[in-house]
Amino acid sequence: MAEITLENISHSFGNVQALNGLNMTVPDGSFVVLLGPTGAGKTTTLRTVAGLESPDSGTIYFDREPMNGLTPAQRNVAMVFQQFSLYPHLSVRDNLAFPLKSPLLKTPPDVIEKKVNEVAGLLQIEHKLNNRATALSGGEMQRVSIGRALVRNPSVYLMDEPLSSLDAKLRTDLRIELKSIQSERGATLLYVTHDQIEAMTMATHVGVLDEGKLVQIGSPREIYENPVSIYTASRLGQPRINIVPADIFGNAPQNATWMGLRPEHIVQGEGTECTVSGIQRLGDQTRLHLKIHDHDIVTVTDAHTALNTGETILINADNPYFFDKSGDRIHP
Amino acid sequence: MNFSVTEPSVRTKWFAGITVVLYGLITIIPLLWIIATGFKTSEDAISYPPKVVFKPTLEGYVNLFTTRTRVNQDELEDLPPPETWYEQLVRDRGQVIASPSRYGERFLNSLIIGFGSTALCMVLGTAAAYAFSRFRLPLKDDLLFFILSTRMMPPIAVAIPIFLMFKNLGLSDTHLGMIMLYTAVNLSLSVWLLKGFIDEIPVEYEEAALIDGYTRFQAFYKVVLPQAATGIASTAIFCLIFAWNEYAFAVLLTSGNAQTAPPFIPTIIGVGGKDWPAVAAGATLFLVPVMVFTVLLRKHLLRGITFGAVRK
């Protein structure tokens, strides 16, 4: 396993600037999740690290060795694609053995046999080993796809939304499996997702990308509790953080234009009057849609709340975040 | 009334069934006629009304592979007794075998030129189609259009320049010349067909193979080629059928050395009267290689084996 460093990486596709001076370090043995909306440069970052794209400028280091110009094979990376991309003309066994048989590794047959069986056991696909790759369900295909990465011992594992096309149950199972495999092996893993639950539960570090730049990196809790901007604050938390004018409850610090309120920053029963505009009962929690001075906010309340739409309640802010005009965090 | 969107009505099924059978009959009757004629005697072959039931004979096939001379009864009796069944067959008709005919040779030429040009066409076509499908090339669309435009008139329209070119280059009446010519004619078709097939193979497979430690070329032959097998097989059949059946260039450019079967078969008519059974026998045998080739590749023509392993 290796430490991956991206130094000032820029890459464009035609007129689209996908990466714009990206700087990031993926420490050895860490599980780094990249978050950001579509077009933020997450997948391009993965493909650049993999060597499938060569950046217009900047340098990629694996353990301080520059990697630019080297092929994916020479970099020794393993990648799981968003699409399953199993080789349809091969059996499950041959799909799993494919990387081991490559000219790069040239593994002896008995070792291949052992490793394939080991990974198949880990991912619970032993009984499917002799199936054609096409005769599998979606979940099985994606497990084989992950397995094809796990049979190797690469410098880094790269995963591009590997769980996004699976159903909820399988996603939960594989999330736990992946995390335990990563921590057992001490593997370096760079992982792209849209799903904040994946980010919160698996990551040792979350990197937030915006328009091809890394805007914040830190532990999931750090990103959640100490966001540097409205943009990063909006990446994590459900319901999403509410952004309202800073002086909506009166006294705001100087320079503050916006206030960010997560549900835990909203105290009910004191302060300013607002109207309940909607109630969503989710079972374990109930979401309150409130209207305060013409601003909509969403918060969480007791699952069995007796409140009804149209009622008026009092709320106040407890230690919220303040942001300046451009959306950067202010520490009053 | 019961309606079903998946199950056609009985009337529709009957209509479809009868149409298919009729079409099948219309297509296959001439073929059966040729095959049958090959086993008739010369008299049966031209009898009117045509004979559907007849006593089969191998006369046509013997005549196809031999040249014969007519001898009179006395000479015939002086000869030693015939050693083989086919000599007997010829003598019964007052003839002796003079020499083997050139049909075998011509047939072999057809095999060499037909399969040679098909193989070359597949190698060049797959390589070109892969490049057109995967790489950013300058003037790609113009090049593709230019390649297609070579088929916008019948190839025989350029027969005279090709004839002169072949003469000057010493390619006239050579196997190499005919292989090159048929490859050139077929290549545009095969590049276009194969590009379509390769376009359908998601590029993710090659990227996965690159990640798995293979070079681009290894990824091409380990991952792309097996999945393009369907396309390669059907394109190869098209190419072979053209090269195999081509008549006009073969007449024009070949004679003693590299002549293929199609221009040879009609020349049988001129030898010793209109020997229709021999012509039919020649045509029947000529059908066999293409049929065998098609049957051998049939399993690759079944689509669907590669579907579903990439989710889009």
C-alpha cells in the first residue's frame, strides 16, 4: 500500500475544466471518500490516479515517486467501476483470476486458485464461481467486480460509486464488508460516492471537491461539525443544513451574512415565532417544515409529535454556524 | 373476446406460417433443382416435361472432373477392361477418359483466394474498425465517408483501370492479385460493419483490463476480440460470399493460373455438347464451402451472449 499525493493537478475535457489545481494527500492505510455533486471532479480524480487520464498539468506521487506517464499496470492500481464491467465471455472464476494472470503478476496456478477461493468466500460468491459472468444478479456482479480488485495487493484501491446501483439491503451489507476488509488489510482506499451515509460510516477522511478543487479534507465528524463553508456544510447531514440570513434571530456577529442551522442547532419552545408548514413522519423521526420570516427551514422533532400543520411554535438558534457574503465560515 | 398482447391470434399464426413456408419453398426450389440436375443424365436434364422422379447417376460428377474423347465400338472393345466404376460409366456412353479436368484446380484457387481475402479483410478490418471506434483521429468522419464512398459505384465500373494496373504490376492472373483485389473491395464493408460491433462493446472493459495489469494490445485481443466474435463472424461470412461468388473480375483478370471456379463452370457447357448435369454438379459442389463455413460460424452469430454484464 502507498501514500498517494496529488500536486496541483489540472485536467480539462474540451472546454470543461474537470480538475483545477487539485492538491490532496491520501495517507497510507486510509479510507478517503470524495464527496461532491456531479461535475465536481470526483471520477476524474480517480481516473487520473489510476492512469486512465493523464492530467494537463500537475504531478501524482505514489510514496513520493512521480507516476505521470505510467500506465495503470505500471502503477499497480486496482479499480472498481460504477458499471460492473465483468468480462462477459469469462466465467466468474476467470473474471476473478484475470488480474492475477496478467503479465504484471504472472501468478502460479495454485496461488490463483487459493486467492480466488479466498476472495469468493469473503464476498459469498463461492457457489457462483463456475457461472458465466452474465448469469448473475446485479448484486453478485458487483461483488465479483469488487472481488477482482481484492484478489490483488495493489498500491491503492480506487472505487467509483461501487454500491450505487445496488439495492438498499445489499448496499448496507457491502458497506460493512468493505470497511472491515479495508481495516483488516490496512489498505489505502480512494472512494467516490454521492451517498453521505457511505461517507460517514466508512471514511477515515472525507475530501470535499468543488469545481475541480479540494475545499476541505478531514474526518467525517470534522467535516460535519466544523465545515469551512456553506458548500461543505451542505455535503453532510440529513435533513440538509438550513441556510438563512444571519440576523433572523437578532444579534449576528459582524460580517456574517448567512447562518447555517442543522437540526441540532434549533431549540424549540423559546425565541422567534414561526409557522409549521408541513410534517413528514419518517417513523423513527419526524421532520418539521417551518416558515420563519418567509424563509423555509427543515428540522427534526419527536417521532410522536402532536404538532399539526398551521400551528405556531417558538424556535431559537443554539450555537449555529455563521458565514460571510461569499459563503466562507466566520468564527465569531 | 380475449385479447393478448403477447400471443398472436390463431389466424395470424396460420398466415405467418404459410407465408414463411411459401417463401422457403420459393427460395429453395431452384437450389433443389440444381442439386437434382447434378444427378440426372444429360437426357433427363433437358427432358420436357421436366422429370421430378428419375434414376440418379453420377455421370454429371464424373464429367465435371474429367475430359473425355468419343471412340468407336471397335476401339472400345480393344481396350483393356475398365479398372474403376467411373471408367465403366464413361465407356457405357461410348467414351474414354482423356485426362482429369481442371475443375479441382479451379476449386482450389477459389478456396485460396476466397478464404485468403476474407482472412486479410478481417485482420485489416478489425484493426481499422478498432482505431476508428476508440481513438480520436483527425478527419475521422471524412475518412469513414471516403472508405464508404469506394462502394458507391459497382466495383466493376473501375475494371479497366484495374486491368491495366494489374497488367503493369504483374498481378494479372495471380492469387496474390485476386486476394488483394477482393480485400480492397470488401474492406470498406468490413470496416463499417466491424466498427458498429466494436462501438457496442463498452470501453469500460478495456479500461478494466488496463487496470488489471494488461497492455492496450493485450486488452484488445483478450477482451475486445472475444466480444467482437459475433461481428467478426458475420462480417467474415459477407466477405467470403462476395469473394467466393465474384464473377466479373475473375473472368477479366484470371485465366490459366489463378482462375477461380465461377468463370470455369460455364466453360463446361462448351465441351462435348451442353452438359447440364456437369454444370449443375459443379455448382452444387461450389455451394459446399460457403455452407460449411456458415454452419461452423453459426454459434457465433447468436447474439445475446455478451449482454448484461455492464449496466449503463
